[in-house]
Amino acid sequence: MYSIGLGFQTVDGNYDFSLITGIPARYFIDWTQGLFNKQDEDSYYLNMKYKLDAVVAGLDIGYRYIYGENFKTAGKDNREIKRDIVLNYTVQ
């Protein structure tokens, strides 16, 4: 069994998205320890997960890709990319 998720997020306003003590809000679809929250930034999100129960019961693997654009750093156009591969095991 597998699942795929797609998402889009934009930060609109005159400033970066405010963080309370540096911790991003739980409802960010691409919550990644403070990234993808800059003023006017658009970010695109892809998440894939595949259950490997046929190999080992309780095992699954996931891949997450996030691309952020349309923001400036030190006055220059910039972008950021994050890729994660996650292996999970649930004790049976």
C-alpha cells in the first residue's frame, strides 16, 4: 500500500511568518524546523509513503520533497529545497 500527498503554501505579507520561540506553527504543511516561512515565499510539497509489510511487518519508507521560491535573501532572489527519506518501523 502506498500514499501520495501534494501541497502548496504561500506566506503573504510584509514580514516572514512569525515563530514563537523559533518553533514553526503545527499547521504548516511543510514544517521543517523553521524553513519555508519567509516573506512572500511560495513552497510546493510532495510526500510519498510505501508500506513494506510484505518484506517486514510494520516497516514503511517515506520520501518528502519541498521546494520554496519567490523570496529574497540579502536583497537577492533565492530558493530552498529540502529532501528527506524516512524509514519507520512500528513494533508489532
